[in-house]
Amino acid sequence: MKQRIQLSDHFTSGRLLRFTAPSIGMMLFTSIYGVVDGFFVSNYVGKTAFAAVNLIIPYLMIIGGVGAMLGVGGSALVAKTLGEGDEHRASRYFTMMIELMVISSVALAVLGIAILRPVGFLFGATEHMIGDVVTYGTVCLLFSLGMHAQYTMQSYLIVAEQPKLALYIVVAAGVSNMILDFLFMAVLRLGVVGAALATGLSQCVGGILPVLWFASKRNRSSLHFARTKLELRPILHACGNGLSEMLSSVSGSITGILYNWQLMRHAGEDGVAAYGVVMYAAFVFISVFAGYSQGSSPIMGYHFGAQNHPEMKNVLKRSLSLLAGAALILTTAAILLARPISTFFVGYDKKLLDMTSRAFMICATPFLIMWFNIYTSSFFTALNDGPVSAAISFMRALVLPVICILVMPALWKLDGVWYSLVASEVLSVAVSLFFLLGKRKKYGY
């Protein structure tokens, strides 16, 4: 029987893969049930509804970014505190961040619904699309607490050395989503209301089950709910540390808005629908990099707190090698599967299928290098260096993509939109490499 892997262990490549596999599986499954959402909306409601849903998703991601910030930033702080040997303080911080998540999610839901319609028009919705935009967004935001809880609690399960449990919960949430998608859209024909209900209810499954586990007697980890109060300094530290994840979500959403705006100009609703297919499929491939980065982050955070520099170097070296190999395999697979994946979503429309297949072929090439940017940002979050992690995310997800999406379509029209995704990722590698090399003496990796 294999011994349970602990954060304090020495990690071989095999042990790293074993520990991060549930996180990778968790991210993969999350992305796959997102794909199922897109499939049902596109094939059972139509391409206009599909475009409307993809138009408002960036707005929902901006709001969800707060949950990502509290989860990743808070879990890095808690992992570091555990590495320092103070389990009681770690539990207080854990409980405090959960309380903050509840307060912020309710406040953001109220604000988000209040301004949803003007936001939809601001993002480029037409009168023909705005009804679906508002309906989908409103129903999703009614489940804001579930969305934030799912984002937040998954990170803490990994810190509690329960990555397999995190995976099982995500699978439960994903299966719920798929079943409800089929029931609400294919059987009951509820349209975008059904899509939003399926998403919201499944997020409640993903958010509530971890809370029940942490509160139960089955929880024998170092993390428990404890009496606490809101302390400004650790909250600011955790939020600053998790700022990169929020910036990544917010910045990615802002660039998504710009992409949709450019696509509406150059290709109309078909362009937005094609971009939606590319993003749904890309999430599946990117989830491998993101899952590994998220799963390995507590390891680095723990050894940083323990000042175990040899193990920090070991984990970094092995992680770079593993991710580079995975990138080569995934890029090849993405290019070969571009047409079949596009057909899965929009095979009912030949013109849209051709546009989507071409876009997918172009946008698959950055998979070869984007792993480096994703891992480097997560790496500095684990080291509790929020400013550097945020700078990498800010440049990768906002500054460079905005420059590329504003300049390149002016030169190459629709192809310029697709190639701007490639150019921004290539430029981001230089930023990540600059910080990784520049900070190695400070942190001893």
C-alpha cells in the first residue's frame, strides 16, 4: 500500500505527478463540463444564444476572480504558516478567509445583477442577443456564493493534503452539471435558463461538499474551522498574494471582451461563436498546465516556509521538465484534433465550421509555450511574492494581449484577431523568464 504523500516529503518526478494528478484531473474535469455546457447551448438553443453566453462569460469571470484570489492567496498563506509549524494560526487564517469569501460573494452578486444589462450592451451585445445575455447572467449570479465557494475550497483541500477528495468533489459537481444540462436543455427545453441553472446548481455541489468535509469528524488534517476574527494584515497579505489570480481572471475577461468586440466588427455573431469554441477547447488543454501549477503550489509554499532550499530547487527543476514534455504532446494533439473538435460544436453550420477550424489551428500553437507563463505566475504565488506573480499575470493576461488585439486586426483583419493570441503568449515568455532568473538568488531556488 502506497504511503500518503505529505507536503514535507522529498519529491521525485513520479511523486510530483502522483500528488498533482488529482489537481490536474480536477481542472480537466472542470473544463470538460464547461465544454458540455457549450455543446448543449450551441446544439439545442442555437448559435445566437451560444454567442450571447460567451459574450457575458468574461463578466462572470471578473466576479469569480475574487473567489480565485481568496482561495489561491489564502491557501498560499495557510501553507506557509503550516510550514512554519503553527497549525492553530493556520486554521484561524483558513476560517477567516472563508468568512471573507461569503461576505464578498453576496455583495458582488447584488452589484453584478444590478448593472448586468448595461454591461451586456457595453460588451457588444445587440438587441437580438441582450435578452439571453441578461437571463443567463442573472441566474448565474444568483448562485454566486456557490461559485466562489467552489473556487476557494478546492485550494484548501489541496493544502489539507486531500487532492483526491478535491478531485472526487469536482467529478461530483461535473457529473451533476452534465446531467442537469441534458435535463434542462435537451428534455425540458429551458434554453439559456437551463444552462445557467445547471451551472449554478453544480457549483453549489462543488462548494458545499468541501465545507461539510472540513466541518466533519472525518477531517483529520491540520486545517479545521476555528474561532477567529477578521484581521486586516493577513487579509491584505493573502489578497495581495492572490492578486495575480484575480488579475489573471479580470484581465483575461477584459481581453475576452476586446476579442469579442473585434470579432463582432470583422465576423459578427459567427466570430464570437467561433471564439467561444476555441476558448472552450483551449480550457481543456490549458487545464493540464493550470492543474499541475495549482497542485504543486502548496509543495513549494510549504518548503519555502520551512526554508528548505534544496527541495525548492528540486521541485522547480522537475516541474519545468514535466510541463515542457506535456506541452509538446498537447500541442500536437490540439492541431490534429482542430477539425473534429470544431465539428462537435458547430458542425451544423459549414461556414461557421470552416472559420472555427482555422481559428483553432492558429490558436493551438501557443500551447507549446504558455505552460511556462502559467507555472511561473503560480510559482511566485507559492513563494508569497504577490507583486511579481501579479506583474506576470498582468502583462500576460492584459497589457500584451490588449496591444496585440488592438494593433494586429488593423493590419490583418480577422486573421489578426487569431494571431494576436499567439503573439501575446510569445511576448509573455520573456516577462516570465526575466522574473524567474532575476529572483533566484533572493529565494534560493
